[in-house]
Amino acid sequence: MLENSTVAQNIESVRAQIDRVCRVCGRKDRPVLLAATKTVPVEQINFTVRECGITDIGENRVQELLEKYPLLDKRVRLHFIGRLQRNKVKYIVDKVCLIHSADSLPLIYEIEKQAAKIQKRMDVLLEVNAGREEQKGGFFPEEVERAAEQIGALEHVHVCGLMAVAPAYPKQEDVFRCFEEISKIFIDISQKNLHNIDMYTLSMGMSDSMDCAIAAGSTMVRIGSALFGKREYKKSE
């Protein structure tokens, strides 16, 4: 685990990099920096909130989120950014402000069911399978608009944007083109005034793809290793 002082320096470096890319692209709006906090101790998370101005964090695993939740600084906005199983929805729907990984209609219907129980309108992002990879979840690009139309009829699920993870392309120009395609879908749907669909969050870009995502129009970047260092995972993870 990195020292808090190093994490603070990393946060400033990433913010400076975001600003540089925005200047180069001519963007006046600055994407939200979401700290991806998988395996990060809650004490260090709270340090980044108190001392570094981090406002949004994202957890990947339900069990880890549940362990950290009671101890988190209550000012922070907690997002769920990992693959979500339907039987785990009930544990997080009352705790998170946004689910980034709404990757199928069955999952979204379960979110509707669990949100209805607590009378909450749950904000979600439709996950787009940008590379059309069969082994990964998410809607294929050509499926997104139709899915949004169906979900718009639900009372307790609110689509407020899209999320995408770029495939591991060796060339940055391919990563950019992938994100650019998702951005075009995001803009296209936002202009159609679909019922209960508000396209204002485009969650794209991680530590190794942030520049391409910002250039393509991302409004939120999910940054982990560039802030907290490379994490060590068990083989089962």
C-alpha cells in the first residue's frame, strides 16, 4: 500500500493530466475524477476525501463495498462499477448513488424490483460492450438505443448515461476510435428525448486509457492504479 502522501501527489498528477488533455482537446468541461478503490483500505479512502477533495469513489465487489460502507466518510458519493450479479442487487441498491454496470435487461429488471421495495429511483449507466466481446457483459453498440427505450418505461430505474471499457488494443488510436463510437451513441440518444432517459454521464477511461477517453468526450474517468498504485490480487480474483 502506498503512503498517503504519495497518493495525494498521484491525485494531483492525475488532475493535472486531465487538465492538459482538456486543453489540448479544447474542452472547457472537466471530467469527474472517480477514484476506483478496489482493495484500498477505508482509512486511505477517507484520507483522499478529507485531504484531497475526492468526491466520488467506485467499488467493484459487493462484499468489499458492504464491509467498507459503515466506515466511509458520508460526504463521498459511492458508485458501483464492477460486474453485478442479480442476487447481489438487494445489498447495494440503498447504498450507492450510481450503478455503472447495468449490462443486461434481466439485471436492470432486478434493479427495478429492489429499488421499488425501498421507493428509490436508482440511477444506472448502460454498459456498452464496446469491442463486441462475447466473453464480456454489456449491450452491443447497436442494441443500446432499443434497450434504453425498454428501460424508459420502468418507474424505479433511471438511465443517466453510458459506461464502457475499451478492449486491450495495442494501439491508442484504436482505443480512441472505440471510445469515439460510444460517444457518438451517447450524443445520438441524448438528442432523441426518450422517456426517462437522460444522457449526462459518459463513464469511460481508466488509468491506461484516460487520455483517449477524455479526447472522445468522457464525462467521468475511473482511475485506480494511477492513484493508489498497482494492486496485488489473489489468483481467484
